Amino acid sequence: HTHTHTHTHTHTHRNDPQDIANLQKETYDYILLTDIVAENTDAFKELVGVLDALAGPKTCVLFSHELRSRDDFQFFEFLQKADFVRERVRNTDLDDVYQSPDIAVFRIFKHTLPPKEPTGIDMLLETQLPTTQSS
């Protein structure tokens, strides 16, 4: 019997210390980030602060993103300053249907990348969605 706890948090406010304190009460196995668009680079810094509060030593952050401007690189700089490491998921490891040459997918971890043995996220990335057949 496996118990799965799913918690969704949408961060829409500035980094309120009480919000961060509440977030730090638990860590997560996976955090999903997709297509982040920021008004300014301060928003990237705040997002990294939230990730820092949520991520534990085994948390895998999956980040898919289309690079639109040079400012987007600031997100990676803030990640590095907060002691996160990242690796790009090879397009050959992604589903043939659900990928685009314009979109990059990254695995992000605190402190160090996990060993190269298959992990839960590797198996998740390899899982194909069921197809429906029309009659």
C-alpha cells in the first residue's frame, strides 16, 4: 500500500516571512516548474527562495522552459548561488510526442546531483501516456 500526498502551492505574493516559515514545515519529493515568466529578475530571486524553503536533500525539481530572453539566465544564476545544481534532460530521454526543440527540461537538486542509477523521476519520464484508439 503506497500513500501519495499531493500538495499544490501557487506562489503569487512577495516573500512574506510567515509564508516561507509555513512552507518550511515539510519538504517535497518533486516540485514542478513550467514556463516561468517574470516581470523582473527579482521575481526569479524570490522563486529560488521559495524553492530553497521547499526542497529537501532528495527533492527533484523538474523545470521545463522556453528561453525567451537573456534575463532568463538570471534564474540559473540565482539557483547556483543558493547551492542548487542542475542537469538538462536529453531530448532522447523525453517522449517523442510531448517534446519540442524550443523547450528545455532540467532536473534540479540541492547541493549535488543524484547518482546516475535510475530514479523515480527517470521512470516517470520514461512512462508513456496511454493512447486511445478510435474505432
